[in-house]
Amino acid sequence: MKALRTHAVGGPETLTLDDIADPVAGKGEVVVAVKACSINFPDTLMIRDMYQFKPQRPYAPGGEFAGVIESVGEGVSGWKAGDRVIAMTGHGGLAEKVAVETGRLFPLPDGVSFEVGASLLMTYATTIYGLQDRGHLKAGDTLLVLGAAGGVGLSGIELGKAMGARVVAAVSSEVKAQVAREAGADEVVIYGRPPFDKDQARSLTEAFKAACGADGANVVYDIVGGEYSEAALRAIAWEGRFLVVGFPAGIAKLPLNLTLLKSCDVCGVFWGGFIARDPAANAAHVAELFRLLADGKIAPRVSETFPLERGGDAIAKLANREAVGKLVVTMG
Ligand SMILES: NC(=O)c1ccc[n+]([C@@H]2O[C@H](COP(=O)([O-])OP(=O)(O)OC[C@H]3O[C@@H](n4cnc5c(N)ncnc54)[C@H](OP(=O)(O)O)[C@@H]3O)[C@@H](O)[C@H]2O)c1
């Protein structure tokens, strides 16, 4: 089978399309024939050894994929060859076949495409955990979503709307603003690109405050970090929740006096850690996501698909801030 693998630390251009032996399902595992593997920001970091998890090389990146079970190993019950599944493995998905522990599988409902199935969990399941469990978002709240036209960002807009919030989306271009509006954002802020001088930082804060309204944002969903974070924190509401989700623009430092002035909380959101500690709660979230998908309340936007040999181009596009919605690598 073919797999797009990293052999040494580097960018997407260092990945090679290798012919390797088919995997065999071990005890408690199934082999999944991958149909679609979505690209997520961690894929851009992992191959450069900049992510918290560093798998042993050589390995294929691609942490989230959908496909069909081809064979089952010893001791597996509840799954059979031919079942359509979604798998969350952290890496390995940019390959034609992957051996997966059954605990990492979810059934892919009939009628949901492999591309959409592969685009659902890392983004929307992170966000439902973030907004619901960490942010306590409720109907009528104002939610500010940064990086709102990316994979996690769009899930923030859609789930925020589904939960009854007024959603302010912040993005870096008019093209991304249009995508955010189509996803349901009530208000859009187009921000510049750092570094910001004092005046630019102040006007970014003013833009966030103007869009969020006099009371500010009850919840800030920060998937961007860098210099954007402090400006967003300055626009938070009294007793608001600032959710720390990701750092494509760099790890932010926040002046703690701002949290005192607003009596607000800064809350970390680590979905992988949450799944490991409470898989049942995550499974309940995933069931809720499938209900919202069936009701048309959420709809992952797959903006572009790539063949396996061009998986590196998909990773490069995401890393270069050029992606809108989800980029997906499809097999065969
Ligand atoms: N905490 C968790 O459990 C968890 C789970 C999943 C993902 N994440 C994190 O969430 C973040 C978003 O992931 P994603 O898959 O949605 O990525 P994505 O689709 O690439 O979206 C990231 C967005 O960040 C913005 N951005 C700002 N500065 C950037 C820069 N220098 N380079 C690239 N993008 C930049 C871009 O929007 P603008 O151009 O509009 O600013 C982009 O759309 C990542 O940091 C990821 O690691 C965290």
C-alpha cells in the first residue's frame, strides 16, 4: 500500500510517498481502508517536531480519517468488515490502510460522506467541549471567535449559533469574512496581520469592542493566539470566559490585571486530554454532533480535496494561512 510519510524533521515538502507492507489487525484492532483524511493544524506542527506528541519516524501524518473496515483482529466485537467508520489516531491517516484500536473508532452514519466524516471530530468535538464544558456558553450570550474561517473556527460559529449565541467572527481577509457570514456569523471583524504597533493594537481592541457591543463578549474562542489574544481579552464581558485553544500566530502572553478588571476566567481547552480522561462524555458530545449534522445545524465545509501524493500541498496550504474550511486528502 501507499503512505505519505515523514522520515526526518521538516516541512511538508519532506514527505515521501512510500510503498510499504499492508498493516495487519492486531488484538483489539481493525484495519481501515482509508477513503478520506482531513488536514488539521497539528499535522503542520507534528512533522516539524513542534507538537506535544512526537511519534516515532517514519510515520504518516493525518490524525483524523474516515473509511471502511477491511479486516478485524482477535478479540474485536461490535465491528465487522464493511462497516463505515471515523477514526481518531493522532497520526497515520495519510495512508491507504491503517490498523486502528477499536476505542478510537466511531460509526460513520449512512448518508454522511467520507470527506465530511473525516472533517468532524477534531474541529467540532473540540469546540463543543470548549464552548459547552469550559465556556458555559448559553443562549443570548455574545461569542467572539478568532480565526473564524478555519476548521475549528467555522465549528465555533456554527456551534455558537446552534447554542443560541450572537456570534462575532474575526478573520484576516474579505474572502474569509464572506465564508464566516455564510456560516452564520452575525458580525465580522477583519483584522490585520502582526506585528502590531501600539496604535494598531489599540484599534484592534476597539474593533473587537465595537463588534461585541457595550457588554463585551461573554465567551472568547481563541484558536489563534499571538498578538490577537490580548486585544480579544480586552473586549471580554464582566465574568466572561476566555478559551485558550490554539496558537497558529504564536503563544500569547496576557497581562493578568485584565482578568481582575473584568472578574473573568482564562480557561484552557485540551480536547485530547479530555477524551483520555472522559471518553464517555466525549462520545455523548459526538452523538450530539451527529444529531446537529442530521438537523442541518452544522455542516463541515470541505473547500478542497487532494490526492494522496499531493497531501503535502494540503498541509502547506493550511500552514500558510491560505485554507478556508477543511482541506481533505482522498484515496482512490
Ligand atoms: N486545544 C485543542 O484541544 C485543539 C484541538 C484541535 C485544534 N486545536 C488548535 O486549533 C487551532 C486551529 O486549528 P485548525 O485545524 O482549525 O487550523 P486552520 O484551519 O488552519 O485555522 C487556523 C486559523 O488561524 C488563523 N491564523 C492566524 N495566524 C496564523 C498563522 N500565522 N498561520 C496560520 N494560521 C493563522 C487563520 O485565520 P485568519 O487568517 O483568519 O487569522 C486560520 O484560518 C490550531 O492551533 C490547532 O492546533 C486545538
